[in-house]
Amino acid sequence: MKQYAILLDGRFCTGCNTCFYKCVQENRIHDVAANGNTRTVVQINDEGMYHQRCMHCLEPTCVENCPKKALTKTDYGPVLWDTNVCIRCGTCVQKCPFHVPKLDKEHNQIVKCSMCAHRDLGKDEKAIPACVQVCPTGALEFGEREAMIAKAQKMAGDGKLNLYGLEENGGTSMFILTKADPAVVGYPAVDKFKAGMSPLALGGTAAGVAVVAAAAYAGLKKYSARRTEIAKEE
């Protein structure tokens, strides 16, 4: 199955928030948005435009930590939330390294982007997310993930831009190009690694990683001590 992704070229974002307004209308979340809980919103600062929205990670931390498996990673890209399974514990809110999911207690729901999966995304090749459809400057683009990666990398190289989302948290389905450092623009500083190559994945558990590190440190100490002994004997 094809995987899809969104590409955002921050150079063309004007901060008009048309994407936000269309998202609210598309998903009927007017009351939720009134509480300040949105699926996507553009925040303007001196260094650029920060789009707060789900990154749809390849190996989502929210999915991994959800105690009821209410969050799932689809084969075609989006990370989706099941309202009938979720117990509203807020674990995803706490664990997401991008600080994306929000718990709207008044309306008893988790608020996060679904990449407009309800538009038959992954089935209808003409389907695109609502925000991409209405962006007036063409700052948002949607397509097959590999094609979006290739385009983003070329644009980053040609324009000397920063590419955010390619390796953050093991890779995502949301690629963002910025002139300034993404952290300065407002994007969270997240560990970079390739999918399946995180320290926890390689070590199995946090404890496993600590054991490996301790063993390596002990080995270095023994090696250093032996070199000192040899030097004295000479």
C-alpha cells in the first residue's frame, strides 16, 4: 500500500490560518477549537511560522504508549484515534515528543490531526487533506511519501533550508522546510534517528541501554588501567 505525507514549505506560509479554519469546518470541531484545542494551527513569531499539527510518525510514541491501543498507525500514513476505545487517560498527551495531542475535558475527546482520513485517504487517489486543498499560497502539498521526501530534500538543498520531520523521532509523514532553525521557529527539538534505530529499540528497554553503557564504560576503565600498568613496566 502507498504511504502518503504532507510537505510544508514555510517560505510561502503567510500565517493566514486558512488551514485552521478549514480544519475546524471539515471536522466539525467548532466548540473544541473555542477551548483552544485544535487539530492544526499556525503560530506566528519573529523567526517564522510554526504549524502545530500531528507529525504522523512512522513509529508513533503515542501508539507505543497508549494502554488501550486507542491510537493506531495506518499502513498509508495517518495516526488515528478511536474514540470508542480511548479511556481519556492523557498518556498520549504526556508522551508525544512533538506535544501534539490535546485532551479536551469539556468534550471528552483527544484532539489531533487525522490527515483527513475520512476522505477515503489511501483508497481514493484523488483524496487530499482539507488543509492542503485550501492553502491559498500552495505552501502545503500532499502526495506519496517517497516523492515528498525527494522533493523536500531537493528544495532544502537548492534553497539552503532546514528539513524537519525526516528523522525526528524515527521519521514522520509531515515534512517541514524552514529558513531559520526549526527550534527557533517553534518546532520541538526531538531526537533524530532512523526508524527502528532508536536507543530503546536497539537495547530493548531503557534498563538494557543502561546496562550496555555501563559495560562499555567498565571496559574502557580496564583498558586504561592496563595501559598504565604496561607504561610503568616499560
